[in-house]
Amino acid sequence: MLIADMMLKMKNISLAIVIGLIFSLFHIFLPALSLRLTDKTIDILLQLRGSRNVSDDMVFISIDSRDLQELNQWPMTRDYYGYLTYILQQAGARVVGIDVLFTTESSRYPEYDDDLSEFLRTSRNVCLPFFFSDLSDTYTDEKGSFMLGTGAQFPIEAFRNHIIGTGFSNLPEETIVRRYLLAASSGDTLWPSFGLELARLYRFSENSTVHISAREIVLTDGTDEITIATDAFSSVRLNHFGALDEIRSMSLIDVLQTYQNNPDQLNLQDKLVLVGFNVPGAAPMKVTPLLPSFPASLAHFTAAENILQNNFIRTPPSIVVILILFITALVTALAISSHRRGLFFIAALFVLYLVGALLLFKTRAMALPIILPAICLLSSAILLLVLQQRDKTRSEKMSHALYEEQIRKKQQLLDEAEANIQEMRSQQALLSTEAQKRLEEKQREIMQLEKELRDLHIATTGDEGAVSREYPTIIHTPSSAMVAVLQLIDKVSSDDIAVFIFGETGTGKEIIARAIHESGRRASKRFLAVNCGALPETLLESELFGHEKGAFTGATSQRKGRFELADGGTLFLDEITETSPAFQAKLLRVLQEGTFERLGSEKTLKVNVRIIAASSKNMQQRVEDELFREDLFYRLNGFPIELPPLRERKEDIPALARHFLQKHGYKSIALFSEGALDALISYRWPGNVRELENTIRRAAILAQSDNRKMIQEIDLPRPIQENVRAELSTNYQSLSDQVLETLRSLKFSHSSIVQTAQALGNKDRSTISGYLRGLVFEHLVRLDYDLDAAAASLAASREDAVIAKVRAKMNDYLSAVQSDPTSQSLYKGLPKKYHPYLQQIIVYLNENGAIR
């Protein structure tokens, strides 16, 4: 078993390595698909995390539909932007970004251009965007690969001369904004994005510089710097914050009114302020993993915030992803190989991984892969389970073939031995003493062969056993003696009368007591059980009545007794006969008056408890011998119930055996051999159901250790096996004799084959049919092919109806032979000892044409 387990683990580990390698190659050589899975993973992590807080150093001024209605302006004239620039400069804003493209001069109000230009000159804190007409091609030089922008549309010269910076405002064309381009090439110049420029100007000044290279951008003023890791085309993943509610935002109207009414309240000292539109249908709107509608201006706001807080979403390098994939496949393989609940274990580990990934994302903005490892896990689990099931099926087929081969060989030996013994019996009168001994030895050989054969055949356990909804713990068959007990429980459960349960040790007295309680009107209250024979008298008194602190040595605190704890419920007193007369007197008082005192107390307590008592002794004898108080017995014996021992309910044994396998979790053991089940049924069971339960557990452990799914006679304790041998040695009868005797007793009725199969240990019906066919052929040959004589001999009855049934069966078998005497199927299912009789009948039919 250990070697087999090790080989299975090594095989699964090898397969896991292959799976990990396949997924690693997928990650490396299919980057577009892998990137798409990473995007979906980050979407999931963002949605699980939800919104996050944003620094108060950044403010968004939103120009929305209400603002446009109040101003009655669309598009807004540039004097408003000039006035807003002035207000923000007066409020102390350090940097102001206006996400509006001023690429052409105003033909209608040129004076407003002059006003805005003057405000820009005097404030010296404004950054404006520009726009590339096309940003879809790529450009590569010694610094790396970049997106190539063409058709740049800058702010008009009057504005460019007075602003402190500019950056392109192009966003990715994808519907969902996940990435943000920080730099792009235009001719020989590398341009920063609008969001990058805002962050540079806010953190440093307009005199700081931007160093752009492959996979890295550095902002510096000579003394301090910010380093940003990017992808191959200078993009980063945005760490979205959620809705506008998560940031400090104001509407344009609010800003104008606040400044007009109370300028001191408009405190924007040292803030980075971005002005943008939030007008669906009139201004660009985007989608994020957190929001279905998102002002495009906020993408630049988010990028600037991510740069300043250094909290862009990061992904682990490929080597880490590959390591995670290999670990996922290996853990899956080891869990399925080593744990009975492998899938549950894997699921628990993956949930822990998800929790860890979410915590890492929330605290470090690091997005560990989720979808690809999940697919790897599922693929590994499915493949391993399929292969495991295939190996299991193959092993079962091999075991089945081995059993079939063993059965075939044993059956062949048995047929030969029975043929020999038949011949010896026919000459029994002429046998010498030595020959008689050989006959007896042959009989013993047949008994042993039949025993071994039955221990290879799978038993069909017949009735599955009845489990009623009211009493799910009481296993029985419809014809069991327990049915009468359950009927008594139904009658007594609705009453509070005292019940006395009689029964041998191990018959389940406590289970019956609990069933009475749970089906009665006290079911919602407590059921407590006390084994009176397991405790000394002093401890039993304390257990039942309780004690006060200091009542005896060791009584360090007050303790309630079982009578007090079971108030309103049921108290089960098992082995009540093991108590002393003095204790019985105290118990009688409680039963009569419902009152008692704790040990060491003078306070009388009153309780309402239903008593169910039980004993495995002969109570009448104990009363007659004055070992048990007669008045107490009659008080307890209000409603007697006697439990049958297991030897009187043997039809329940198969159902009980299956129940104990399920109860103790032996899922791999589900079968019993005919020999094992016969042995269980024939044993007397002095320890009753408790002994049967322990026997089944022991047998299951032994079968499991041999990697078998079937319990065989060899797994049973020695006394049970010896009981089988003793029965065989005293009651030998060949299977053919048993079949014939049973069929005769059933008068060859229509259902006699089925009933015979059940009576002989739930054998297969085809086995019984095979023996009956063989007996028909044997009787025909022995009685010179006389149908009437053979039918009468086989029936062994004077009833014409019985003989007619046998003759009809004979005609059926002979018709099959006559229709195709050369068919090998005639021998299928026919015991080998009857083959010579079939051959003689075929010869007779060929020579004479028919048997009449």
C-alpha cells in the first residue's frame, strides 16, 4: 500500500509538472490572451476592494449640466475660464489643470482670448492639454519603443506663452479605461501625458525635468525624484478610486458663488486643481471596472494621483506567475493523492489565496494572478480525477477478472469433486472402510471448496432496511421483530408513564429510550442518560441529586444533579438493578413525590421528570431474591418494552452491516461476500448490535488494509469463522441438494427460482436456474429418457399439478437443446458436473429425434 501510494503521488507530481509547464508556456507565448486574463483579474480585485480614499491635496472642479443651465452657455465662452483661473489663483491653488482644448482662436469673442491670456500670464500656475490626431502607430529608437503621435494640436500661441506646462490628453480607445499612456513620441520629441505633467508640476516645478526611457520614467528637480515603472510602451495600470464621492470635488457654480459670497471659505491653498466636464453626451465619458460612466478628465486626475502617491496597480514578473502556476498544479496533485477530501482542501487553499491576493491588492496595489491559476487548478483537478477514476476502473476490472478467474477455478474443482462423490455414492454399498474414509474426505473437500467459492461471490443483501422518518437511528427490515417495538414506542410516546426497557447487553436500550423521548411531548427538553452500574453509590447519588459545596471531600463547588438538569425532560436510568437497596429507597421517593435534596443541603427541590429505566437482568428474579425493591420495580415498570436480541432479528443484519459502514465513513467498502454475510447471519451474537458494530468496523479496517472493496469471511473474528466451520462439519449438504430440496418445498411454483435464490443466501437467479437445468438433464439420463418418470422423480410429489410444472420446465429446456444442439451457449451457466448429461441428451436427440 505504501509503495502504491508513493507511486501514485510521483505519477501525479509528474503530471502536475507537465500541467504547470503547459500553462507557463501559455503565459509566455500567448501574451495577448494572458494580458486579457490579467485585465479581468484586476477588474475582479477592484470590484472586491471597492472604492478607496484619495488625498485631499487634489480637487476636481466639475462642469456639469446644472452649471451649463445656470450659465446658459454652451459652449462656455473663454471669459469664464479666465475668471475661474483668477479665482483659483486667489484661493491659493498651486497647480491648475484645465482639461479643455484651446486649439483655435475665438472668432466670435477675440477679446475673451486676450482676457484669458492675461489671466494665464498673471497666475503662472496653469497647465493645458494638447491632442494628437492619431496615436495608433509605434516608434522605436535607442531609448525604447513608444506610441507615435501625429497631427499634434496645441493650445493657441497666446496661451502657450503663459502656461507652465502641457501634455497630451489622448486616452486609450478601449471602452474600459484600465491603462494610461504616460509618454508618446512625435518626431524627435518625447511628450508627457497631461496627467504626468500635472504630477510633475505639482510635486516639483516648471523647471523640473522628465527623463523618459524604456520601461521607466523619472521626474526630478535635481534634488528629489519620482521613478515610475512602465510597460514596454510607457503605459501604467490605473488604480481607480471609484465615484466622485470619494474625492474632494466642487461644481463650477459652487466655486463662483462661494467666491462671490464668502471668498475666505474657498481655501485651495497648495492644492492641485483639475477642471473638467462631466456632461454625458456633450463631453467624453468612459467606463472603469468600478463605474459604468466616468468623466474622461478623471482619468488624468487618477493618473496624477497614482504618480504622486506611487500607487499604480502593479503585476508580478512572469517568473512569479510561472512559480504560482507550478505551485498550484503541484498542490492540487498532492491534495488529490493524499487527502480523502482533496477537493475541499484545494478549495479551502484557493480561498485563502484569494483572501491573501485581495489583502495584498488593498495594501500594496499588487495584483496577483487569479483567473489563470484558477483555470490551472480546475484543469489539474479534472485531469487528475479523470485519470484517477480511469486507474480505479482499470484496477476494479483487474480485480473483478481475478475474482472471476478464482471463481471459475474453484467452481471447476467443485464440479469435479461433486462428480466424483456422486459416483462414489452410487457404489456406496460396495465401498470398503477405507473407501468410506475417502468419501468423507471428499465431502470435506467439497465443503471447503463451496466455502471458498461463497467467499468470492458478492452477496446481494436483499432488503435495504427501513429507516422511518420518526426513528432514523433504528435500522430494521419490514419483517423485523423491531417493528413491534416501534409500534409500542408510537403508543407510549404521547404519555408520561414510566417505561422499563428489558433487553440483553448491546440491544440498543438507550437508542429506544431516546426515540421515546424525541417522539413525545418532552422532545424540546433535555434527554439525559446515566449508567447506574458504572458509578459507585456515593458518586451515583451526587450524579443524580447534585451536591452543595463542602458536602464531601472534593466537593469544591455546588453542582446540579441529573434530576435537576432534566427538569421537564427525560432521564434514562440504565442498568437500574445495579443500585443498592438504600439508594433505591431515595429513588422511590423522587418517583413518588418528585422531590429530593442535594447532598449536603436541607432545601427540598421539586422536579417534573419522565423516567425511563432499563436492565439486562431478569427483573422478576431480582425482585424475588430481594435484590431489588418490589415497590420501586412496579413504579418503574409502568409500560414494559422488551427488545429482541440480534439472533432473533437476523434479517436485519445485512441492513445493519451496511449502516455501520456508512456511519463510520468506510466509503470504499460497500460489498460483502456471500460467505461473510452467511457467517454474520449464522452467528449467535452474544454482544448483540454493539458486537456487530465492532465486528463490521474491524472487518472494514482489514479489507481496507488489503485494498479490497469487499469484506470476506477472512476479515471476521475467529469465533465467527469457527462457528461457520462447526456448522459445515455437522450439516453438510451439496448446493445441488440444497437447490433441489428448496424447489421441492416450494412445489416448483412460478416464483420458486427467485425464492430459492433468496433462501440460499441471496444467490444469483441464474445460478439456481443452472442447477435446475442440470438436475433435469441428470434425471432424464438416469431414467432412460422417460419424461414422465423423470418429472415424477424430480418433483418427488404425488400432486399432478407439481409434476406438470416440472414437466413443462423440462420441455422448455429440451426445446432449447433441440433448436440448436451445437450451440456453446447451452453450456453457459450449467455446472460442469452436468455437462456429461447434456452431451448424452444431445447424442440421444441426434439418434432418436425427440424425447417423449
